[in-house]
Amino acid sequence: MTSLRKLGSSDLEVFPLAFGGNVFGWTADEDRSFAVLDAYTAAGGNFVDTADVYSAWVEGNQGGESETVLGKWLASRGNRSDVVVATKVSQHPEFRGLSAANIKAAADASLRRLGTDYIDLYYTHFDQPDVPVEEIIGALDELVKAGKVRYIAASNISAERLRASLEFSDREGLARYVALQPEYNLVSRDTYEGELQDLAERTGLAAVPYYALASGFLTGKYRPGTTVDSARAGGAAKHLETERGLRVLDALDEVAAAHDVPVATVALAWLAAQPTVAAPIASARTVEQLPALTGVGELTLTEAELGRLTEASA
């Protein structure tokens, strides 16, 4: 049985792979979404990541489709208390931004769609530097005090704004971020490593990286001369044009062969072993794609293997 990991300074304990809900209502319809969620929880998973904007980019969608699908699944399975639900505010077409009024209205809308009276982890999706951190933290703190949100977190935020937010929370005794969601993977290390990672480590924040598989590139299915039928193929294939991308694939192939596991499992295991990382986020459209993701909980890489991958991705 895969052991759960503590999420930063919170009392949330999470499976070492967060399931990405961006596919619900987009590349996975309701039946398929229910099937992958069932398979994820059957494998021991308990951490589902969504956002109020998912999947507004699809023609005919309004935003909120992912939360609605997740809410229906939680209700039909009767397992709300067993699942750590993370969602986000700032990008929904009707609830844009991080003003105090918008944060509160968006949270209520998310709660309605999720069919629940509390959100376990509530992220600011994209920081808005023109809104004072005092206003943002103040609104989030009210949600925590009202019992609508258990813990708060930040995504896509600069080290400077994150530091200011934490300092304000500490100074005023208000709710404090417990987690951070950066873009981070074997071919995109620059956003997180350095100032943000140092700050997270120093202040006890857990990282929950998105694009953990670089839009599918780190599954190994994208190779020179192949075409892949996927909504995200363009984002993944660009890494084939870089020396770093090809070096990383070589290293992944080598380590995956040594353990007889899929390439994706190794890429996630490297990420899960990095300082501050609690659980990478990855999604699957089908039940068949899932074991390569949940296998991260069973795979421990050696120091030499971690070093080989780190070096290849430098």
C-alpha cells in the first residue's frame, strides 16, 4: 500500500500523485471521468485537482464543467470525506480576478458545482499583482473562518508576491498558504528551481507541480518521426526539437528498462523525489493510462538514477 504524504504544514495527507481534473468535460466525458476516478481511488489515490475555469476553452463550455463532473462522482460514490479536493479561483469567465468580492463569489459557485460544503485546498490560480496581497489573504481567511475552505494555496505566483503573502499571514495571524502549484518537470525546471523552491523549503510549503509530464512528452510516446493523436500534441512535441528533450528521453528509457516500468512512472518518481514536492499532478483520459501514473507510489529511484535524470535534464 502506497504511503500518503503530509501536505506542507496542513493536516492533509495525500497520495503521491494528484489526479488532474482538467480532462473532465473535455477529453473525458462523464462516464469516462467516473471510470478513471474509480480506478484512481481503487489504486489508493485520494487527491483530485481541478479549477473553476476547467474547461471553458472547449467550444460550447462555460467553465465549471470539471467541478460539476467531480461533484456528481463524489455524490454518487458517497466518498466526499475520503477525497482531498483542490480547486482554484481567478480564471472562470464569470469570476475573473482576485478581488475579495470575486474570491468569495467564486468559492460559493465552486461549492455549488462540487456539491459540497467545503473545499480542502483552495488555490489562487494566477496571481494578480495589481491586487494587494492583504486583500487576497483577507478574503481567503474569511473563507477558512466560515468553514468553506480548509487550507489555502497559490499557483503561478512570483517568489516576491509569495513571500509578501506569507509575511502578511504570519504578521496578522491569518490563514497561510500551505502549498504551491508551479510548472515543474524534467524538461521545465527553471520556473520553480531557485528562488521559489528555496522559499517553499524555508517556509514549509509543499509543491504540487502541474505539467508534471510536460503535456505528455514525458510519457515517452512522442518520438522523432511519430505523430500522436492528442489535444496536447503540439505542446509535447516541441521538446523533441531540443537536445535536452532527447537527452531526457534517453535517460528515462534507461531507468524505465532497469525497473521494467513505463517511462511516465520514472518521470513522476523523479519529480516526487525533489525537495518540497508532495505530489505531482497528472491526468488520464482512460483507465488504461492510469497505472503508469499511480505506479509512482511504488517506485523508489536510486541516488544514481536520480542523478542521471537530473544531469540529463540540466
